[in-house]
Amino acid sequence: MMRIGAAAAAVGSLLAGVAARITNPHGVRNDEYGAPVWVCRDQRAPWPQLWALTRHYD
């Protein structure tokens, strides 16, 4: 599972860590620039709990 742009307080205890940060080759500083890409290597909670904390539709 990967989550992009979440704050550490929202997912840090459930996901393994930040794998990368979003950049682009043109240096455009948009809303996603610098956002963390979280990756789950060792699942620390059941899928329903992870999904409830990481989904959003905005």
C-alpha cells in the first residue's frame, strides 16, 4: 500500500515510512511538490483500519 501526501501524524504509526518525496523535472512547486510517498512494508494494522485512515475523495 502506498499513500501520497499524508501527514506523519495521520499514518506514521501504521505505515512503514517515507519512501520518496514528489518532485518534477521542471521545478514546478505545485500542491504535490515535496509531498511524502508513504509505503507499507510490514502491515501494522488490519486493512479496514488502514483504508479508513487513508482514503479521501477531495
